Amino acid sequence: MNKPLTNFAFVVHVWATRTLKKPRDERGDVPGWVMITLMSAGIVTALTAIAGPRLATMLDAALASVGG
């Protein structure tokens, strides 16, 4: 009588070890890296929009002082 239950337990054990214990992928979290990249690009864009004219003025002044 215990034989079918034992076979069922074995099948569940085999299924669980093959599907639930997959080896970890060491490449990292791709969606996380995409989010970090997009957020970094957004920060650079925002800083350029805010400080761009001031930085351009500073660069022009520095180049003018070196060149002449």
C-alpha cells in the first residue's frame, strides 16, 4: 500500500530538485543594470540642462585665458 505513495514522493523529489534548485546565473541582474544605466543618463541630462550654460561660460573663459 505504501508503494504508490513512495513513487509519488520520489517523483515530487525529482521534480523539485530539477526545477526548484537551478544553479544561479552569475551574470547579474540585467534589469537592475538597465535601470541604473537609465537613471545615470537621466542625472547627466538633468545636470547638463541645469548647469550647461554656466559650464559653457566657464570653459569659454578658461580657453580665452589660455589662448590669449
